[in-house]
Amino acid sequence: MPRRLVVALAPVPADPRRVIGLVEGGAPLGNLLGDNAYDDDGYRWHDAIHLGHLAVLGWSPVLRALLGRKRKDSPVIDDVEDGGRAIVIEEGIAAAVFD
């Protein structure tokens, strides 16, 4: 992972109910996010939790995947630490923290 990472989360001008992450320089980070709910609950901002995991814990399989930094050179680490199960666990933690 990069030692320094600047990311901005911003509403999409054409659709303020959607948020996009932008890496320093303006490259998009991931997809447009919405609340995926009937009520406007702000969940579209939950990538801030993933950024917190990375900044404080040094751990975010979600951001590792979005940044293209999965460790493909080690199949076991890629599978266990960067794979689908780790991503789903982090998304579950983010949902619980957000709630």
C-alpha cells in the first residue's frame, strides 16, 4: 500500500445522492456509491470507514482491491488476506460501524 494516500469523497454533481472517491490527481477510486436504501441515510459515504481502517489499522482489503494492490505474487496471501472473504468481512464491519 502507498505510504501516503490522499483521497477525496465527493458528491457527484449531476446526482448528489451518489458519491465518488477520487485519488489525488483526480483518478476515480471505485464506483459511484449510493445509499442502496429507500431512505437517505448517508451510507454512500461509508468508504470513509474503509479509509479509516487503512489509516489506523493498516488494513483494508477493500481499498487494496480498489487500488489494484492485491498481492498476486503470493497466492495464499492473495486468497486469505486480499480475497473475497476478507472483503466481505470488512464490508460487514463497515456496515455495523455505520449503523
